[in-house]
Amino acid sequence: MDSNKIRNFEDFVKVHALLLAASGIPSSLHQQLFQKLSSDTFDGGDFFQVEPCENGRQRRLIFTSDSMEKESQIILIDHAWTFRLSDSLKQLQEVPGLAQRMASLMCVDIDLTSDAEESDPEPSVLHENNAKCNVVEIVESEIRKAQEKGDDAAMWLELEELDIDDAMLLSLDLSSKVPNLFALSLSGNKLQNEETVVREVTKFKHLTALWLNENPVIQNGGNMAYAILQRLPKLEIYNSHFTSNFGEYALGFCGGIYGKENPGCFHYTTHPLQNLTSLDLSNRCIHSLINKAFSPVKMPSLQYLNLRGNPLEQSSIGDLLKLLKGFTSLLALEVDIPGPLGESAVEIIESLPNLSLLNGVSASKILETGKHVIDSMLQPRLPEWTTDEPLADRVISAMWLYLMTYRLADEEKIDETSVWYVMDELGSALRHSDEPNFRVSPFLFMPEGKLASAVSYSLLWPTQNVYKGDECTRDFLLGIKEDKQRSARLTAWFHTPQNYFIHEYEKYCQKLHLKSSASPCIIKSSTATKLLESDGSPLRVYTDIPQVEEFLTRPEFFITTDSKDADIIWTSIQVDEEVKKATGITDHQYINQFPFEACLVMKHHLAETVQKAYGSPEWFQPTYNLETQLSEFIGDYFVRKRNGLDNLWILKPWNMARTIDTTVTGDLSAIIRLMETGPKICQKYIERPALFRGKKFDLRYIVLVRSMHPLELFLSDVFWARLANNTYTLDKSSLFEYETHFTVMNYGRKLNHMNTPEFVMEFEKEHQVKWMNIHQKIRNMIRSVFESAVIVHPEMRSSTAKAMYGVDVMLDSSFEPKLLEVTYCPDCGRACKYDTKAIVGSGEIVEGRDFFNYVFGCLFLNETTNVTPL
């Protein structure tokens, strides 16, 4: 009989001692837990009920028993889906029923109709799906409808998602057909030419609302908005945002007074807003509300007002508070907290004492507690999808609101990638609270006493007394306080105040700009470097790297097994003061690493070094250390989204190689949740890279550093072009394809590698460019990288340090170099590792065994064969 098998409670506690301690389960529940695990008892249905909320787009868990005392019960929760992130989309597409179950659990299937409804759509639906081809008919139909109502001409025209391009817009000649148009929507079309769009839309002199959202012309940037607003002084709404000219029409639109069925008229009624009781002005890009239209006189009946997500100017806040006090009927207000009206809910309630509700929470409760309960103040972030989006894609977008994670480990090692999982329907219905009444923890039950027999569960137990009808909640960020950016991390699940994060981002940009505009520090190279003192006998080299020991064959060097006897220590381990003390390494021995080189070779330190030295140079993508700069990143994300810019990012662990735990995503919730698998940087993804044969590639350069002060660098004449295996695409599903978006293939994947001259020749031919022009930009960039380290970290200087680094470079579609990372690579003789021939730029063939010979010759003998000074 297996001695490790769990036979009784004592065995259970012995085998699971560490897991029980890590999970935080009260010891009083251990016996009950053992009994339920042993009998596979799932009795959650006896205590809880799942019910829909948020109009069916979310679920919550309600306690249905009379009561349950704190720490009195342990509930087993099954895992409905467990996976590695790279396998998630494939599993949803291939495992029968998985996508359907997850879609139902995550409430992203509520728009699906029955087979009968799908097979027999209404005639009007058929028309909308198939008649998009004839835009002229749609325009004429809208005009006829308006005339039937007695209007002289159409005033509200929606031409959305009809594949209208610039030529078609011109041919429609809308201004002659509907000259008195008040509102025009051209959202979701194919308009690209800024001049054409401006000319056509500004022909409507009465236009008050215009929507051009989701057209390529919006993403092109430019001055289109300025040109339109200059020529249409009556325009109050532009692309869902209020213009500075907004007035009664824009307010009436948001209040439901004006719309397609009631487009308005040339002369407003005497008091169009007087009966308005509810007004949602959220996310309208309003900078100031101080104008004649927004007033208690115009809206005496206003009871509910939503101001969330607007960049209200601080200079007008005092006046706005004074104005809001004049709305004597105003009972409910929604506003960002912290935000322009105050730093806390208490502060706002005290400023507006007539309010009954603030962000859905009663004013009396806020004043009683003396603080705002943040989860009650925030609106949940609900999944969004399009009707034609496959279930698998919907689930991928929604899953970050539900996922939990753990990482497996045994006595020998810890897994390099994390396991993600979704709890069953009961567990997934637990919503967040800053003051939860339950706690959840993952647990691996090992009935055979070994990890191989483990079955994963989540465990649920009450941390407060609960009573019938209570909603059961947990803390999604258990143990994470504000020193770990708790409020910012809640953005993964809630709509947190955008203005706050945008303000933090703007402060950050200003700081980078000051660095960028500062005069660069010129680092001069040395003309000579101190050589090792030698009596003519070979220099003794101690190394723990097999390639060096095998391929360093020059007679000037001799391999020794005694580190204390060596002139040169060439090692793969980090040599700090403790290592020196333990091994007997002295300050007179040469070592192949520089003090504080982490400022280059660790990704978060590299970003900090570059930004401190240069601000935001063109060759370095916007980069954030998520452990300290999450708020600034979120602000950047919101600004890009607002401006219709690319928003795809790559997350990289601080100090992991081979793209381990590296993810490409444009999902804000995903980015924040991925922080849970370890410290990371978040870097703007190069969405439009230069391609080679249609595939993504990067370049590995080898830099030899003789000295950091004065700076003396040499670039190996060999670089390695590393190619992705798949054709490059930005298709959403491709983001999970390693061999499409990554180029490191020498670890169990098909290696796609080219020699230098072959790559250069073919690249020049494919793109009609001169490689030497690109190469010079790369050289300048690499030197700037190491200069930044000298500027920011003068402590890197050392008279006995010489090192070799790998610098990874990518080109964008304009052939401008972008720095990816710097790696400490004492064994970076790729020609050795691949057992191939590397060809230097001059055309001379260098066998793999010669790589370390010329590296050591450059660093320790001042030779310049096969290297170029930087």
C-alpha cells in the first residue's frame, strides 16, 4: 500500500500543511474540509442562490438559509475551466460545450435567440442585413418618412455601417437632398480622406450633432475636428462628445428629448428642458458646465445627474458646486471619486447637503461610515461584444472579470507559467466588496499524497455573520492595499475615474518631456584601455560556461579550474560582494560583468534608466513598470482610447528570458489582472513592424564593453536575424499564437534563423532600402542605450570589468529601430549554440569556435578584428 495515500485526518493535515497555512483557512474548519473533500461533497446549493443583476449582464450570489456564523462552514467550489493562457482560445474552440458554458456563466450570450427566431427573421431585419448595398434608397426612405410626418425635409439621418467610402459620400450629394439636417451619423463606414469629409459635412449649416466614429479618417489624426468646428459654429455634439458650443440641444439629446423620432426644429420651444428630470452626461468630454443652458432656471425639475468621466476644469469647480446647489430638486448625483468635485464622498455630500444618493449610495450611510465604500461608488465593468462575435471571442474578452490564478510547484522547481481557472457558476457569482462577508482560496487536494494526484478546488467560508437575503461577496484584491495600487487595480472590474488617471499620465508625460528637452550629456570614448598586466605567459581564465571552455583556444589564454588563481573570471552567475567573499574573488581579477548592470539587463530598470536619461526617445516604446506606474499607464490607455489610437500592449516579466509569461493584449482588464502572475513592465506593442517575407523579425546584436568610464563600446560584425514562423497579422485570435508574434524559436520550436549577409541582401531587395542607413541608426541607438547607463548610474564604472551584452532590436514599418531589451549574455556565441556558420559583415567566414576567440581578443587584448567601435 502506498505510504503517502491519505487515509485519515492526520495524514491530510500532514500532507497539506503548507497548503492549509497558505490558504488562510481557519484551523477550526480543517476537519470539516477533510470530510467534504473525502466525500466529494458540494453542498453550496443548500445555502446559496445565483440570481441575475445589471439587466442580466451579471450574476450575484444570495444567501438563502436563515443565518451562518463567521468561520462556521467551508464550501467546496468546483472549477469549471482550468487552463494555461496560451491554450485558452484553442480549448474554447475545440472542447465541446466549453464555450457555451463559459458564455452563459459570464453572461455574454444573452443576445442569442432561438433557432426558430434565427431561421425566420423579421423582414425589416432582412432588409437591414442585405439592403446596405443601396445607400441611396435608405437616404430617400428617410426623407419620405420625414415628409409623411409633415416635416419639410429630414433633419436626422443615420447612415451607419453601410460601407460608405469617400467616393460614395461625394456621389450621395446629401447637402442638396437634406439641406436642413440637424443630426448626421456616418459611424462605422470607410471614410478616409480628411479634406473630403470636412468639405461635405460642413455644407450642413444647421448641423448640431455629427458622428464620424469608427471611420479610418478618425484614426488618422490630423486637424479635422478643429476644421469642422470652425466651419460649423452651431455644432454641439461631435463624435459623442460635447463641443465648447454645447447648449440646450446637446443637453436635450442626453436627456432623451431630442433623437431620431424628435430631431428638433430650427427654433427650440420656449422651455425645452423644463420637465427634464434625469440627465446622463457621462463621458461627454465636458470641460466646463458653466453656460446659459445648464442652469436651475432651464432645468427646474432635474432630480438625477450623471457627470462621470468628464475632464471638468479645476478652475470652474467652485462655480460648479455653487451652481449645483441651485438645483433644489437634485436628489441623486453620480460623479468620479476622487475627482473634480472632491477627493471623497463625504466631502461632496457636505458640499451638496440636499443630495439623497451619491453614486447609488445613500448620503446618510456615507456620513455615518465617515468614508466612501469604493466598490459601492463604482459602476461594474461589464463585458462588451458585437452580435456577430463568436462565443469563444466573447469569452476571451469577458474572462478577465472572472479568472483566478495559481502556480504549481514541488520540491524541485516552480512552474514557469501560471494556471488560470474559472470557478463554477456558484463561485463566479461572488461579486467584489471592500468589506466582504466571505473569503475564497484555491486548494489542491492530493488524495494519493503526491502532486500528480492533485484535484483543484476553491474553498469558500464566511468571514462575517451572514443572514437570509444578504448578498455574498469576496475581496477580489485580498491583502492588496494602496501601497500596491489597490484603487488603480480595481479598474480591472470597475469603471474607475478616468480623469484621475489621465491627470497622472499628463504629469508623467510632462516629467518625461523635461528630460527629453534637456541638453544631452556627451560621453566621450577613450582612446586606450588599461590592459591586464602580464609577464608574457597566457592569461588564466576561470569559467563555468562550457562553450567558453571548449572554444576559447587562443594561445594568449589558458583555462584554469581554480577561480582564486585566475586573471579573468568569465561566469554566468551574478557576482556580488557575498559571492566574492565566498569564492575568494578579489578586486584585482577581471570579471565579465559591471557593477549595477541590472540597470540595463532587467527590463523595468532599463526603462527607468532610459527615461531618466532621455525622457521618451523615439527608439524606446512607451513603457510602464506596473508595480509603480499603473495609474500612469491606465491614463495613457484611456487617452489612446479616447483619441482612437492603437492600444495594443506587450507585458514582459522584469527578469525572465525566452518570452516566458509574456503576453500581447489590448484588454485593459487583462493587463491589470496579469500583474497577479509576477512583476511586469507594460510596453506599447509595435503594431506595424517592418516585415521580412511577410513575417515579424528582430535582430540580436552583440555589444562588447571594454569600459563604462570612459565609455568604450564595440559592436560585433555579426548580428542574428530571428524570424517568426507564421505570417504576421493583428487578427485578434492571432494574439495567442506564439509563432506569429514572437521570434525566439530555439527552445523546442522550429528555428527560423538567417546569416547576416543573406538577410541584408534579401531585405534590401524586398523593401528597396539601403541597409547601411538602417545600420547607422541602430549603431547610434545602441550607443545611446549604454550612454544612458553612464549618465544615470556612474557607479557602473569599474577598472576590472569587461562584459558582453545582447541587444535586441526591432524595426518599425518606417525602418526606424526600436529597442526591445538588453541581455547579459556571457555565453551568447549563437554560432556555437546553433552549430552553424556566422558570416561577418566583411564577408569573412567565422566558425562558431572562433566567436569567443575574437570576443576575448577585443576585451582583453585591445584587438578590433570582427568588431566595430561605437
